[in-house]
Amino acid sequence: GQNIDQPTEMTATEGAIVQINCTYQTSGFNGLFWYQQHAGEAPTFLSYNVLDGLEEKGRFSSFLSRSKGYSYLLLKELQMKDSASYLCAVRSLGTDKLIFGTGTRLQVFP
Amino acid sequence: NAGVTQTPKFRVLKTGQSMTLLCAQDMNHEYMYWYRQDPGMGLRLIHYSVGEGTTAKGEVPDGYNVSRLKKQNFLLGLESAAPSQTSVYFCASSYRRGLAGLGDNEQFFGPGTRLTVL
């Protein structure tokens, strides 16, 4: 089976850096995705990792360690608009289905 | 391009009624998915399709049926709605992954349908 864990809620201050962790267990790994979802809206794609290491996209970076079943999303120079839920999702080998974690709700305060 | 669209946006049903949710995409994507999202449960896959005329079950398929008669449309049906099907339903679509199977075929989501079953 598959299991994905991420913290339920986090808070941070505008301008700061926040790291959102995701741990997973899967029978065969074929990629990890991060999505952002603002309240009442659809999820939007942020990043994808399939090999170990860091992927950087502007203020957002995502890291993967396949041996540890671990990923994190790093958000720098936080802005109020970054207040949203961040969803970690894992794709298993041989399938195009994603299994989503329950999401981490991030609140950014001035 | 409109991307992924869903109709209706909101719907209230009584227990036992039936309805169909429509998803349409104009990106020529091969793959389409239906999810439901409930508080504390995250997104859960109901059914998906890897091409026109094909469908497959996801994590929570019971009580739902789907059809993909045209590549751009994916329909989700509830034959006899139950209060447990009160949820927000999201449709998504994506390209087929590359031959190497490592492509980041991200899923594009529609705006969602908020369904309440009384």
C-alpha cells in the first residue's frame, strides 16, 4: 500500500523561509509532485522530483531523497499570497495515478 | 484556451437522485481523472481514463460511474446519491508520459463542483 504524511498546519511570517515536509511509503516510486491549493480553488502544479536532489523554481524549491522516502518544499521570501494548502502527491511505478497526502495548510502573517 | 472546465459549479441533491458531472478539456490530453476532496482526507481518486473509450477504477469508485466517449470529455455519474457523497469534486487531465516513463506529466485541475446530498 501507500502512505503519505505531511503536517496539517504551519504558520510563518512574511519575508521568512518555511519548509514543508512530506514522507511517503510506496511499493514502487515513480515521481513526487507538489501542488498549491488556495481556499476554494483548484490545485495548481508547483514542482516535480523523480531523482534525488533539489529542484529550484524561483522562490520555491523541492527536495527528494528516495532512500529515505522524504521530500520537502521550501518557500523563500514568503508573501501573503503564499497562504494556501500545499499538497504532496506520489506516483507509483507503472501507473499514472497520483496518491495525495492530506495537505499542509500554511498561514503567512504580516 | 479554457483549460479544464467543469459543470455544474454547485449542486444540491436529495438522497436517491441521480446526476452527471461534466468535465471538458481543450488541451488534447490523453489522460483524465475524477477526484473527490473532503476535509482531512485529501484528494482521492474516484475513476480515471488513459484514453478515449477507456476507464479504470481509482481508490474510491463505489457509487460512481464514468464514461469517456470523446477524448475531450469525461463524465462522472451518480446513479443514486447518498449523503456520504457530499464533497467537492475535481476533474483533472494530463498528457501521456514519454516513452521513458519519467516525464513530469503534471495534472491540470478544473475549478471543482461542490455537491451536497441531503
